[in-house]
Amino acid sequence: MSPVAIDPRHADLEAARRHDERAFARLIEHHRAELKAHCYRMLGSAADAEDALQETLVRAWQGLPRFEGRSSLRSWLFRIATNVCLRVIERRPRRVLPVDYGPASDPHDSPQPALVEHVWLDPYPDAALTVDQTALTPEEQYEQRESVELAFLAALQHLPARQRAALLLRDVLGFAPAEIAQALDATPASVYSILQRARQAVAERLPARSQQATLRSIGDERLRELVERYVRAWEEGDVAGIAAMLTDDATFAMPPWPSWYRGRAAVTAFLAAVPLSRPWRWRHTRVGANGELALGVYTSTMTGEGFKAHAIELLSLDQDALITAITTFHTPEAFARFGLPNELWWA
């Protein structure tokens, strides 16, 4: 008689119920990246998402002996994570981009002071969306990156918290309405109503095409050429070169500063007056952030040695490979999250 196969996940589950920390770690590892990305979509902040993930894991560890298996482990974990995020949302303001915070600024005025309070969306590494990108099909990778694009995140933040949760659980994670109802302590009928309102509100704020669809249509070769031109223009202080790459109504924002600029003339006037006024030198490196074209930006004074981490910059494009938005996140502390050094020693 052949031996009966034992499902290692079941064995780990039983061991974790008995407070075996190694078994719990193995049990959770497959879900960790997906849980963290869900918290990021809910909260709009990578730092808040990490805190929410840790609280989720503590609650899961404490509650595992009472987990009866009536739902899948994945469903149970996301129920915990969703409710952790809902509690966070109750006690802090929603995250936004500067273009949603106030009117466009005059490029001839000094930028407004950076806000101390945490009100801004921040960037998220594409590599953190899943433990193993190679395990996903190209279509699955496309959908994951699309679900963290800035336009989608910004639209989510305008939803009431329960609508946000329902939309993510259904349309991003694929949970059934009955599972969502259990997570939100609601009825399946009310979940359908919540989803309808959430989808309509998000659709009204999203552009006609996602950045993933736009980047695919442009193609890798044209994207490489665009990045080379953009980087060269910054490093040569070529304001006209950057202007030629912008749409007429392009925007430039730089959280945590609330000031932002709309239109080619306003954007280039600001660039000429401040970052490209030649006290500074610039260097760039490609990164994967929010499913969009992104760069790690380093800066140095003209007399300084080496370049220091400055910002994670996202470029949003249209189908003609022109830049519709430049969002420069002045968060040097985020560089480690992207696997980037804090200093570079380029010539």
C-alpha cells in the first residue's frame, strides 16, 4: 500500500495553530506580498501599508487557533487586512496628489512650503507586487501593475472606505461577493450596490487608457529613446528639450510640496527658474514604480562630489509618447524600498 500524501500547507496550518513560528512564516510567505500591495492600494502609502501588514500578521498569529477553515486561508487573511486598513482610514486623512489638493500654482511665485502632515500618495515598487513575478503570466503582471497606477490610486482615495475595499476585493483580487460581504460585515445584496457605486465613481476619474495600455502601444524601443532624451535634457539643463516632450496641458507636481503646475509654458517656466537654473546637476536611473515609466533622481551642487538621493519620479504618457504628467516624489527615504543606493559617484 502506497503512503498517503500529506499536504505540507495543511501540516503547516496545524503546526501554526500550535504556535510554531516557522510553520506560520511558511504559511504566510505566499500571501505576504499580495497582502502588502492590498494595504497599499487601500491606504495609498507604502509606509502605512507595511505597518498595516505587520498588524495583520500579528492578528492572524493570534487568531489562527480559532480559524475553523470555513473560508480559505487567503480569504481569511484578506478579511483581517481589509479591516485593519479600514481602521487606519478612520483616523487619518485620505492620501492625495497635489493636483487634487489645490489649484495650480503660478510658476513665477516661490513654491509653497512642504506640508508636514502625511496627506500624499507615495510610490510603490513594481517588484514588491508579488514574491515571484516569473510565476505570473504576462496578463497577470499587466493587471497587477495597472492596479497600482497613480490615476487608479488617486481615484480610489476619493471613494468611501467600504466602497474602496469592496472594489479592490472584487475587481483586483477576485473575491466572490459572499466573501466580500463577510469581510465587510454586510449582505451580498448590499455588496452589489456598493460595487456599482464604486465602479461608477472610479470610472469618472480614470483616463480613457491606462498607462499599461499606453506603454504597450508605444513599445520598448520608443520608450528607451524617450527616457534617453528626457535624461539627457535634464543633465544638459535643456529646458526646450523637455518642453518638446510635453503635451500642451502637461502637469508637474512634487509632493510633499503642494505647489504644482499645469501647461507646457508653466511647467517649463518653473523648471527654468528652479531645478534647471544650474546650481544643480542631475543623474537618473530607471526603476519600476506603480506600473509606470519611472526614474530614481539624484542631485548634486555644481561644486559637490557625488550625487545624493533626491526623488522617485513618475512619467505619465499619452499614445503619442508625449509626457502628460511628471510626478516627482521628494522622498529620498523611499530609495531603499526600490533597492537604490542613497549616493552615487557618477562624473
